Amino acid sequence: MGDFYQNGLITTLHNLRNVNYDDIEERLVRFSKKRPMALVIPSLYSELHGKALPNIVDEIKEIPYLNEVIIGLDRANKEQFEDARRYFDKLPQNHRILWHDGPRLRKMDQQLKDHQIAPSQMGKGRNAWYCFGYLIAAERSEAIALHDADILTYDKNMLARLFYPVVDPTFNYRFCKGFYFRSDQEKLNGRVARLLVTPLLRALKKIFGPLTFLEYLDSFRYPLAGEFSMRTDVVKTIRIPSDWGLEVGILSEVERLNSTNRICQVEVADRYDHKHQPLSPDDASKGLSRMSMDITRAIYLKLSQNGIVFTRSMFRSIKSTYYRIALEFVERYDNDAVLNGLRYNRHKEEMTVDLFANNVYTAGIEVLEQPDHGAFIPSWKRIKSALPGYMEEYFEAVEKDNA
């Protein structure tokens, strides 16, 4: 984005384009000797045959500072798991595939279910959580980065910039969030961030005042970015949602456990594009409709934990305030798109706001009626306390699958 403006509660690290990739990579290689780095990639089996992952793997295999790569594999039978092993075998780094649908890891999951501390639903959050558990058990890396398997505009500079703030020993950061401009070069993307999260946070601040958590979330340029890095000791104590509230949930947990001067965001790409979810206005269990519900619920639950007492009438006020602010944002994005020669369908954007406004209210009612819905997965620190020896057994199960 080419600016140096600092605002909000966290540090923003920009891409001022004054250093090339080779210089950053050389430093990371040096840092990796004392702070080994691991990359986590949650993935569906179908991504192996998508447009993005082949290029991602080709880029990763050229990265010399990576200590290990962990692929969380969902929706794969035995034949597909073996196919995935061959697919990722080109990676020169130490790498493991977590076959979540395999008999060994299903057995490990059942142990947690028996103690009522297992992830409650399938999804990216569950996938990432189990990957974090394996990395903690392996004890090979001091820093972790995570990104999705469907990034169409991926290059290795993205990962270098994501890792750098948490591995440079002269920096003080324990958690780093990536940000970027979401576009396919024809239109603005990132509807949930643009039309739901930012207007909702502004509405909540208008109603409740500048609460620290709201100011903190509103400090992120792209709070829903799926790319982040952290020190390994941070991941041991955080609880995360298993649904689409993953990104907001992680941000809230990191803020709960760390001073904001230990948290930053970094510009990792000039432009970013990946697989797009359908709006799904007629089915709240799918697409952006479900995503908006999960994210809104995660924000409400965090506010409840901070002492906010919600009522039905309050959620009606939130919906109304959100709707007015979101429509103002539509006007802004329309003007921005016109100035920059991008297509912008104002009608569809306002239809999206209509759906999100209804979901802002519905998610609130669900929080009142089902306060445990969307609850966080326990931290790995709790798992170790509840089931001594589980981490070692889980590590061995993954190793046997990959043997």
C-alpha cells in the first residue's frame, strides 16, 4: 500500500519497498539457527487438485529457512491420503501430513470426546488446532506461521514477511497478522471484512463506546486474513473457535494473553486473491452467510466475557446502527472503485449488507439462547493437564501415519 501511517493499538509494518527478498531471506536463514520456523497449512484434499496449491508447494520447496511444514488434511480417504503423501513428497523440508480422517487420528479425537474436551465441529479451526498440537508435541520449532491452501497470488515473499516480525531477535513481537489488498484486478473482494466486520465494529463502538477490545480489533487492516505467525509458546495457551470465527477468536485470545505492544500486523502482498465463497442468502449453514454468523457470534461472545450484558432490544439497535454504517461504506467503496477503474456492483453490495444485517441480529439471538454455541476449543495446556501422555501418543500416531 506504500504508506507509513500508524493508527490504532498495534504496530503496522508496511511494505516500503526498500529491501529485496534475498536480503530478507538471508536474515531469516540466520535467525532460523536459534529460532526454527514451522509452516502450518490446513487443507481439504480437493485443494491438491485446485489452481493454487501446486504453485504454493513449488514456492515453499525453494525456502531455505523453513524447519518443517505441517499439512492438516481433511476429507481424505486412505487412497487420497497416500496420494497426498506423494504430492507433498517434493518438499525438501521435514514435513508431516495430519490425516484427520484416518483411524489413528480419529481414535485420538475420540479420547478427547470421551473427556468432553474435543473440538465440537469440523472446519479450519479444528484442523489448525490439531496441527498446533502436533507442533507442540514435536518440539522442533520456536515460531509458527499459518496460511491457507487456496492463495492464487502466492509467492515466497509473503511467507518471509509474515515470519520476520516474530523471529528477528531485535523485535519484541509474539504475534503477527498479515494484511493485503483483496482483489482479482477487476473488482474489490473481501466482502465480509469490508461490509460486515468494520461496519459492525464501528456500530458497536457507537453503542458501547471505545472499548479496548473493539479498538484493538478495529486496528487491524484485514482482521479476517488467514495468514498469521506467532511464537510457539503463544499457541500453547490460546483457545480457538472451530468454525469461521477462527481469525477473530485467535485475535481475541492473543489480546487476552499479551500486551498489545507485543502484537503487530505486516503487509505481506500488494494484491491477494483466493477461492471465493458464495453468498448463500437462502442457507445460513453455507457460504458467506454462515461465515458472517460465526464471526459475529465470536465478537458478541468476547464482549460478553468482558462484562457486556446483551438483550433482544439491544441487538435490534445494533442491527439498525450497523445497517446505516454499512450502507455508508458501500458509498465509499463505490467511489474508490470508480476512481481506480474497478467494477463495482452497488446493488449486489447492498444485497450483501441486507443479509449481513439480518445475521447480525440472528447471531445475537443465538448468543442469548445458546451461549455455548461456537464455544472455543480448549488450549493444549489444558489437554496436557487433563490427559498426561496424550501429546506423546498423538505425536506417535502422526509419525506412524507418515512412516
